[in-house]
Amino acid sequence: MTINTRWFENEDKTSRRWLVKLTLALVVLQQVLLVAVGAVVLLFEHQAVRWHTLLVTNMTQWDGGWFLEIARHGYQNVAQTAFFPLYPWLISALHTVFRLPDPVAGLVLSFICFVFGLYLVGVWAAREFGVRTASLTMMLLALFPTAFFFRAVYSESLFLLLSAVVILASRRRQFGAAAVAVALAALTRNTGIVLGLILLCDYLAARGMSAKFWRTEWWRRLNLQVLWLLLPIATLASYLLWLRQHTGLPLAFTVAEKTWHRSFMPFWETLWRAVVQLLAPEPWSQVPYHAFELASWLIILTAVAVGFRFARSSLHHSGQVLYLTVILWITSSAPAAPAAHGQAWDYLLSTPRFVIVLIPVFAYLAQTLRSRASAAVAVSVCGLLLVATYASFCTGSFIA
């Protein structure tokens, strides 16, 4: 495998126009698809087809209600701290400045972040692998079975945009911009600070350094730009102090996870139990749900394996793989216990939603789809599953 390192430096207007057009086309296609699916679901349920239901009500379910409550009234209990503050703060700001209803403000915020995030994903992927792989990366991302969360009142779209800024700015050696994006990501979700690993690896690459920090020469190569790496840490530390002041618990968000019956479990035990549960399901109706979770986890694992082939010759990709590996470990270590008698454990809870913000996953998978036929099949399968999962989501079912 080779990495295209020339496209970025010689980025021509034709390529940029193509990425813009593809971004807009995918955004429109996704929106039309979601509206159509929502309308069909309403017709099947013998309900009136209203634009408000299609564009607002369907997109403010589940976590959306938590975000809107925080945007309106701030944090009122420990359970709410499971949802990090930047996204609801921005919703509140849009509501105040433009007088938009809170749900509309959230939807506008998600839409804007998704559009720019998707475009920046394409720019980065084109720089690394070429325009073809970049295009396929964007298609897989926009049509992934849980991609509808980008359009909902969820923080996924904001985190996607910030992740794209981190990856692209860090690759460009614009460490200040990358550090600010990591800091903002750390205020968006609990795994945001892990993006700092990408920034760290790109800084080491820029300074011609390895990971051998115990050598004197390593420390001599540091310059003032290394201070940018402290910004995300300082930002997260400030938020922890704020939590301690307002809740008495600096790590309140870890306590809040108990609201969803989450607890720590070694990742190997989590995976073993997830496989056993799938082979001996109880009840059978949960088989598609748990299979979807395990498949999403395996997609991340596959991307890590592919990424290692690039990491051997690139510190930038070493940072990507390290980031994915840590996220893979985190998602495998916090299963949800049954909330009530008769319910089953959910060992990989929300993994299908977590995967959509992991930009390198889609780029590495796109790079493996060499033929047009395999790429077409992958995109088609994603699109069909998107229809199925969103239809279920519209009926009020929990997806991820």
C-alpha cells in the first residue's frame, strides 16, 4: 500500500470542487432518504405525514431529550453529566442569538457540523490516499447504518467536525488549531481527549522524534509548540474542577453511567460474553440488535488491522491506529447490565453509534475496497441497512 502525499501539496481546484459537490450530493441524498423512510413509517402506522414529525420529532428522541434539557436549564443532576457540555451550550447559544426553538437550534447545529465535517474528512482522505478513496470514504460515512445520528440532536456531528479538524490540522502541522479542536472535543464527549494521541504523534513526526523519550536528544528536540499539547489537558482539568464545584464529583460523568447500568468489565470478558450471547440468544428477538453491535466492533478491529500496514512507515497513521485502539478498548469495557428482570446484558452498548465518528475507520476500509464492484456492494449494503435502522428508530426503538 502507498500513501498519496502529493495531492495535498498540489491540491487543484477541480479536486476541491469535486469534494464540495460530493459533500452536497451526499447530504441531499441522505436527507431525502431519511425523509422518505420517515414518511413510509408514518403511513404504515396510519399516522398523518407532517413535516414537523419528519424533520424534528423523529430527530429529537432518546439522547436528544437529554441534550435539550441541559440546553434549556443547565445541569440539574449527576445523571446529566454523562452528556458533555459543549453541544448543549452551542444549542443554547443558537437559541439565544437567533431566537430559534431549542430543537431547531440543535438540528441546525448538527446539520452545519455534518456538512463541514464530511467535507474535511474528504480533504484528509484525499491527501492520504487519493480522491477515489476519499470519495468512497465519504460515501461509506454518510450512508453507514447509524449515520442518521449526524442529523439528530446528538453530539456526533459536532464530534465528527472536531475530529476532522484535529486530523487535518495536525497533519498540516498546524498544532495550535489541532490543540484547540482536541480541547473542544474533550468538552464534547468523554473520549474527546484521546484525540490528543493523534496530535502527539504528528508533533513527534514534525520534530523528527520517536517514542524514545528517555534519551537526552529527545528532549532537546522539543520546541515551544509542544505547549499546545497541554491545552487539551488544561481544558479537561478545568471541566473536572467545574464538575467538582457543582456536583462534588470531579468524575461525575463516570458515576452518571450507572443510570444506564454501565459498569467496568475486562474487554476480553465483554467480548467473550457478547459472542456467547449471540450464539445462545435469549430472547431471539434481540439477535439482530446484538449482531449489529458485534459487527460494528469488528469493523473497528478490522480498520485497526488495516491501519497497522500504514503505521509501520508513518507516525501520522501510528497516531490514528493508537487512537482507534484506545477507543476499541473503551467501548469493550463498559457493558450495560439488565435494567429489569427478563432483560439481557448489553455488552457492546452504543458501539454502532460510536463508530461513525471514527474517521480513520472509513478511510482504511475504503482503501481495502479496490474494485468498483466491491465498493458498490459496500455502499449499497450500508444504504439498505441505513433504511432499516432509521425505520426502526422512527418507531421509537433504541438503535445505539
